[in-house]
Amino acid sequence: MFEDITVFLRNNGFKATPQRLAVYNALASTNGHPTADALFSALRPRFPTMSLATVYKALDVLAELKLIKVLNTGEFSFRYDADTSDHAHVRCEKCGRVSDVFSVAAGNIADIVKEAETETGCEISGRQIYFFGLCPECARAARAGQGN
């Protein structure tokens, strides 16, 4: 896959820099949905001269080429996902963890898009669906705290 990304970047007029490849590889190797700051922190030991601006620029290129998704889950910074398949996300309102929701997939989302187009008359060109609540750990902690 890494060689495919290298070729894909070059075929689309972008250099396959070690930093861009490292940012993509870091995203592709996690089920998490890190922020640019988290990616920067994770990559800093291997790339001590890389700046946060370089991480943002790499993310911009990867998003422009639709190799990653940019998630706006209502926080003060964006999160990123290398899984570009049609799926929703849920964010824990306590700890901030973002998880994938694959059961809300292509068929369900297509129905929702059609309904939105019918209701508004708009031609929908993109969509992101988010749910909010408590992850299992935070829900357990909240329940345990209620018993005190």
C-alpha cells in the first residue's frame, strides 16, 4: 500500500516526501482518529526536524486527494481518518474518544442523503454523520459515581 500511495501522490502532481508518507502511514496504522497535534507528537521522535506546519500541509494534501477524511466532531480541532469508506463516527462527550460506526454504512447513508435532498431541494455532494454520547468506560465510571 505504501508504494501505491507514493505512486498516487506522484501521479497527482505531489512529491512523495518522507513526512507525507509518515503522516499517512501513522493514520493508516491506527483505528483512532488523531488530531494534527497528536500525529505531530507521535511522529516527532522519528522526524525531529518536522514542524507542526508540515503535518498540517501533509494532511491538507492527503485530504485533497481523498486519501483521508477530515472529521469535525465539534471539538476545537479536526481529527483525521485514513478509512475513507462510508461510515459514521461517535464521539465520547467525556473523554473525547472517536470511534467508527460501520453499521451506518452506504445503504443507510444513501437513504438519508436522498431524504435530505428531497426535503431541501439541495444536491448533496458530501456528508459526515456524527453521534455523541459516552464510551463504555466513561458510561461505567458515570454509573459507578452515581452509586456513591
